[in-house]
Amino acid sequence: MAGRRLLATGVTGYMGGSFLAQLLASNDPNIQGLSFSALVRKQEQADVLAKQGVNAIVFRDLDDGEFLKSIASEHDIVIHSANGFHTPSAKALIEGLAERKQKTGREVYYLQTSGTSNLGDHPITKRYLHPESRVFSDTEDIYQYMAEREALEVWGQRTTDLAVVRIGKAAGVKTYVIISPTVYGVGLGSFNKRSIQVPLLIRAALATGTAPYIGDGRPEWDHAHIADLSSMYEIVVAKILAGEGIPSGEQGVYFATAGRHTWRALSEAVGQAGHELGALETAAAASVTLEEFARAWSGGSAQFAELGFASR
């Protein structure tokens, strides 16, 4: 696939920046043959990426749909990591890829960065009555399952993922939704090197003296190191470029996982580390209510707090 062009969004963020860095450092000959572009908000960010051989494009924001569509139409692959909850930008990028395919007659590919809160249940509020203690297999229709969940409860990230698959299918664009769990570790990119969940718990512990967990903290999530997740993106892109025909669309929903933890165990680990470093007087973690956590650490959103820090 000589002469192919890849566009990445969210590259000043933790995950998008790591994915771009991984691809730029790849030893895969097909990936090395790519031309890389990235969308950024500031000229100084563009200047940093330009030194790395990236065509950095300064744009207004994700609401500028016509601009996104136009830029995407000049590329063959798009990795969208800027905002998994923003459906209009995903739509615009996919439509731009469709124009590229029409002009060149070549296949185009869209990767959507998502998260496992899509599958989270509600152990505190009991809004969703079926605890997600099951482990999904490759034989199950994850897309259909998410559609059924969305009919019961609207969740912006899941809304976008479903739209990606639907719009991509209609437009003839091959789509891949990569659903990540708790991601940890120092980022690989040039800008933000911190994730969301673990740093938030650290900030909460430093502010209150103890690392919080919601309720009994027993629900489990999976986790993956940012280096492993970035390698997964590299593998997917390499397989696309090699023409291996990996599943896309309704079958192209992928999960990244390398381990599992309970929320209480995660907070206890934060407490232990803080105590060993002398930043906390006690290593103990503390149970808080959903309302307390939401008010202090998730902008008042109980839905975000429960799905992102208390669900299974």
C-alpha cells in the first residue's frame, strides 16, 4: 500500500499521542511507508510534530464538520482518538474517507478509540438490572449487544460507536472500534502523558488523605498498559496495510486487555504507593458514596462516576 496517508486525531492527548508515537517508531515496512498527518489546536503543537515528520494541521475544533470531512478525504486511514463521545466528528471523518474511496477506488479504513464503560453496569443505583459478570467471547455479537444496551440507557461513547459502524457500513468504509479498559502507565507521546482514572484517584487521595473507592469496591474492570495498547493499534494498522482482511464493521469491535482489578484493590494500591512515598499518612483506602465521588471528582455526574469508577 505504497503512498498511503494516515490521519490521527487526539495526538496531544494521552492515548492518541501514544498511538502516533508507536506508529512513528514502528519497524513494520508497510507502516514506515505511510505519510502521517495529525490535527492539533495550536501552532506550537504543530511545530513539535513537524520536527517528527508529521504533517500537523491546525484546526478549530471537532464541531467543524466540513473541515474534518475535507481533511479526511485526503487520507486513506483515520485513527480518531480525540473524543469518543463526539458522534458528529466521527461521522464527518467517515464521510471524508468515503469520498477518498470514491476518488481513488481504493479501500479506506477508520479506527475509533472507545472504552469499556460501554459495557458497565450499575451496581450502586441498580439502573441496569443484569450485572455484567460475564466474559464475552469472539463468538458473540458485541455490536448487537451494545445496541440492546443503548436501547435501555443512552451512553454517549456507545452511541458514537454504534453510529461509526452504521455510517461506515452505509458509506463503504471499513471501521474498527477498539474498546480499551483502564489504561495506565506513562504516555508515549509528546504532550499529555497521564491517563484519566488512576491519576484522578491519586489526586483524590492527595486532596483527602485517603484513596477513595465507591461502595464496596468489589466490581472488576480489566486494565492494559499504554505501551501494550499502543502496540495493539500498531498491529491493527499493520494488518490493514498488509491486506490481511481482519474483521471490520459489525464484527470489527475489539477489546484490549492484559489483566483485571477490583476498584477497591486499585485504590488500595494507590494508598499504599502514596504512603510509601510519604505523600499520605495512611495506606488505607476509604469507601465513599456515589454522590460524594460524583460531586467531588466527576463534575457532579453520577452516571460517569458509576460507569467509570464503580461498574463491572
